Amino acid sequence: MNNHLKILLVALVMIVITSCGRDKDLEELVLLEPTSVELTFPNNNSVCVTGEIISESISRVTFTWNPAEVGETYQLTLTNLITEISQQFETGTNEISLEIARGVPFSWFVSTFLGGSPTEAISETFYFYNAGEGLSGYIPFPALLLSPEPGSVLPPNQNTLSLSWSSSDLDDDIVDYDIYFGVQDPPALYQEQLSETVLNNVPVNNGTTYYCRIITRDSQANESASDIYQFEISN
């Protein structure tokens, strides 16, 4: 084999190797998915007192979170827990200032998006009260279903299961809970005035989807309603 042919073969091999490497890099880039962020402010289960007061009923609050490891844009979802109205706000940075009602409880979470990816990454949900004048008591934050895990598919032949949940109140005066549970959405009242955060021996059937909602009540008769949670018992 002459020298010219050897040089040509070496060049072809290098081109193939380089091309494969670039294709791999491109493939990895295309397969990247956005990552969820860690919320930083307002803090979870807290009273926000640092907002800029705009009027008697409105203040400006800056929401912040740690930047996503992978992501280009964010969408903040803010829910007024009194009216149950949600709003979405988009931003390209890891903070956004919003004018919101004072003396009202809110929940918020952030979704991360990456151009070219059809998926989104959703953060944990935080709850807070936006401070207001003359606020003497706080409505409990909505309860969170712990078990079964929301959206889960449980193995068959359960016969019965236990529902467990958590809840918090800035006044620390939660009195009891009402449990709505069943196969309909929304579910019907199942048990009321429970003092514990667990309900045992709930009968279930194979191949059935169940829905659960929890009402939390405090000593001042304030109430909050959780999301409607769903889980399934497989066949």
C-alpha cells in the first residue's frame, strides 16, 4: 500500500470518528429534558411580610427560585386559595415580581421548559400567606395526601387501605378533618370530624380508580379544601 493511499485511509477514518462524535453530541443535546427547580421565596408554610405595599389590598412580591440545571424558560403558577383561581406567568429568569392580594393564602409552583423538548419539569408546591392589615387569624393550608401517593397504581387484592395526610396552620389550631372519598369525581363525603391524620380500613376493589379530597377545619371554623387526589387499584 503506497503512502498516498495510507494517508487517504487515515483521513477517512478520522472523518468517520469525528462525525460519529458529533452525532452523539447532537443526540445527547436533543435528548436533554428540563429539570425541576428549588423554590426559595416566599417560603413554604410562612407569612410573607417583605412585599412592597401598593395599596390597602395589594402588595408586590418577588418570587425566586434556584435556576434549573437544564432549562430555558419558566412558568410560575399562582393560585389564590380563597377564590381557587390560578394564574400563569412566564419569565426567562429565576425570579418574577407580581402584584397580589394582601391578607390572602396562596400556593405556587414553577414549571421549567426547554426548547425542543415536549416535556416540562414541575417543582414542589409551596404555600404562604401574603401579610395584610388587621389579619387576626389564618385559614389552614390545604392538606396534602401522603398515602397512597397521588397518581399511583397500587397492586391488586388490597381489600382495604389506609389514607394518611398532612396539614399545617400558622395558628396551630387545626381541630378536625372531613374526608371525601369514592369512585366519583368529585367524591362524596365519606368520614367527617376526624381528629387524626390517618383513616384506616378503607375498603377498595381491584381495577378501580379512587378520588380523595380532604377538608381541614380550625378552631375558628375556617376551612380549606385540598386538591382532588386520584389513585388506582390494578387488576
